[in-house]
Amino acid sequence: MDQPSSLKLLGSWADSHTHRVQLALKLKSLEFDYQEEDVVNISPALLLHNPVYKKVPVLLHKGRPVVESVVILQYIDETWTGNPLMPADPFERAVARFWCHFAEDKLAPAVGAVFSSSGEGQKAAVDQVHQNLKLLECEIRDGAFEGRRFFGGDKIGMLDIVLGCGSYWLSVFEEVMEVKLVDPESFPAFHAWLRDFEEQNEVKETIPAIDKLLEYARGVRQMMLTLSSSTITSVPATAAAAATTTGNDDVAVDAIDGSSG
Amino acid sequence: MAEGASEGLVLLDFWVSPFGQRCRIALAEKGVEYEYREENLRDKSPLLLKSNPVHKKIPVLIDHGKPVCESLNIVQYIDEKWPDRAPLLPADPYARAEARFWADLVEKKVCIPPPPPRMYESGTKLWKLKGEAQEEATKEFIEMLKLLEGELGDKKYFGGEMFGLVDIALIPFTAWFYSYEACAKLSTEKEVPKLVAWGKRCRERESVSKSLPDPLKVYEFVCFLKKVYGIE
């Protein structure tokens, strides 16, 4: 068996991609060293281990880096096969991968857009989030995940981790932006799943306290408004870095989830 | 499912789609028979809309009525469904992580804000744009190819001796190089000779040569699209 120090995670405390990896390691009962990374002054370690994207999270296993959270999760799952995160059946696996990609590619950017926009733009972004949540809601209610407590079945699996670590931003943004994103009446199945997910001990140990996340989000939003940027790209590097990035340079998207990983 | 049995395998596809071609290559590598169905993307079939309600896009692989969507997802599904032959991913978890990383990079390219352009879109810019915008797009495209060439190095394939996921992810786009070169001032042979050589090696595989379209036909298609978009 590996020595505890063979695993090291370079991450950032408010970064949902980092949380995914932390949660997966906890679910596998794996000990690891954690290193908080400064995303403003990128460390030599980060540059060395993730030269392509220069972002967290990076998992070092016996010194070898694995990057991109979904890639890392699969690596963890395939290296330590106890308590599997992915189903065994090829079709079930394809379904899980599809919705992980949906979470990354559609839902997360839509939620990010809510955070970074205002007025008409924000209304459109909120609509987009609702559309995406509707698709998920259908799938939970009477699609591929019908009758399950979690996407992984009775226990948390890969898709729960990917969707769950990031879904907390929904309630944070609801409060900071004063919008309704995940109304329990419109999305009862999603709501129920999220509530159950957040009740899990390992999840409680991983996700930062809600008031810290609120404070953080308020700070980033304030910075954005102060700079009164009309486009995301005009937000300078410091603001972007403060949002802690694992995805592209979109500040708001980075705050919750990038289009990568 | 019985070994080699392919009854009930349908691929909804579009002839020029590099994403569809990935699936065709993977199926050919595994020696699996399937029914190919050409979709009219301007008039999508009820089957396509039912099978991929979220994105309504090809390719979709329907396995005895169960749809799998998104090309790299389909390729991995094919690999896992027929694990006994022509593995498309290595056995070692770390090598698999590397393969997934690079396949994912091909999907999303080196991030340039916003929105993050994909390889397909990055290339699409080359024939859609003109002047300075096109020059900028050309530069970005070359940079991305060079990054990939750096990863390839002197290996036979991206996975080493084994033709696999990353090769499958990237090779269909090489059929578009001729079109990109014709529309923008670009010579892939000059800029990324190792990658071009890799492309030739891949096309020596029957799975690839059978699945990729003639670059001239792709160019005809691009010219048709240019007319549709009103680009000279």
C-alpha cells in the first residue's frame, strides 16, 4: 500500500474542482498532503506540474502530476479500486460521463454567467440555468437516474462529486445576486438530491462553510462591479486570479467551475 | 452481448463530421459491424432528436436502442464494450490519465478567452474570418498544433506504439488541413512536420483510411459553407 505522503494535492480553498478531488480522496479513505496554492503568484510547482493550463487542482502521486479534475477523479478511481466511483456497466459509465460533461460544459458556465452579468443579460443567464436544471430534473425523475438516491445509486459516485462540488454556488449566487436559481418547487428532485449530497459526512468535511463562500462571492462581485467591466476579459488578472481558476479566464465561471477539468 | 455480435448497432452521423469519424474509426479498430445512418442536419430525424434530446447532435451510437452521445464518450464506450481486442486506452491508470488529458485538450484547445474555442471552431475561424482576424486565428491554430506536436515527439502514435484515444480524437481534423491551408496562409507541413508525418502513419491504418473523407471533398464542403455564410 502507498505511504500517506505519496499523495499531494495542489489546490485552492474556494475552488470547486479542488473540492471534487478532496472529496474523492476522502471517499477512498486516502490520506494526502494538501498545499494551498496562490493563484495570483503562480508557484514554480504549479508551473512545473501543469505547464499547459497552470491551474489547480494538481494531484501528485509519487511525484507524478495528474491534472484536470475529472481526469484526476478517474485516475483515483482506477488506481484505488475500493468503493468505486464509476459504475461497472459500460452503458452506465457512458451515461455518467455524458452528464459530467454536461455539468462542466453547460451548467457550470450558465451559473457563472449569472454571477458575472446584470440586467437583461442576467435574466437570460438565469433562464439558461433553469433550462439546464430542467434537463437534469427530467433525467433524475424519469430518465437514467430514476429511483436513485444519488446519481451513483445508494452511494455517491463520480457524477454526484462533479455536480455536487459546485452546486453550492447555486445557493451562494442566489443570495449574492438575489435571483432564484434552484427553486425547490420547480426542481424538487434536484433539490432533494443536493440536500442528501450535502448531508454526507465526507461532503460536510470538504465543502467550506457557506458564510465563507458567501463572503468570498460578495468580494469577487464587488470587485467586478467596481471595475465595471462590460466583458469578462477586461477584468484584470488579479480579479481573475482571486476568483481562483481552473477553467478559462472567465472570472465568474472560474469562481464555480471552468469549462475544463 | 455475444462476442462480435453487432445486431442493433446504429451510428447516426454526418459524412464530413470529424466527431462522427472518431466513432467510425473506433468501431473499425474493434472490427465491429454497425449500420451507418446519414443524418440531414437541416432536417434531423425523430430518432436523432429522441436519442440525443439534450444536444440534438450527431454522432449518436445506438446500441440495441440505448443511445450513447458525444464522440469521445462513444469511443470510450466502444473500448469498454469490446475490451478483448484493439484496446484504445492503455492499461496503466497513469497512462490512461495522460491519454484522457490530451484527448480533452484536443476537444477544448489551449484556452483563449472567451468563449474557449474548440479545435473544430478554431479551424473554422480560418475560413470564416478574413484579414487580421484570420491571421490571429491562424497563429492560435498553429500554436495549438505545435503543442500537440510537442506531446507527440518522436513517438509513432500519441500513446507510443499503441494507436489509441488521442490519435482517434485528433486524426479526423487532419482531413481539414487542406481546406485550412487553402483559406488561410498556412502550411502544416512546414509548421508541424512531425504531426503531418503522424497523420500519414495513421492513414495507413485501414480503420482511418476507410473513415476519413477525401480532403478535396472536405474543401468542396467548406467552399459550399462559405457561399452559405456569404464569405468570399
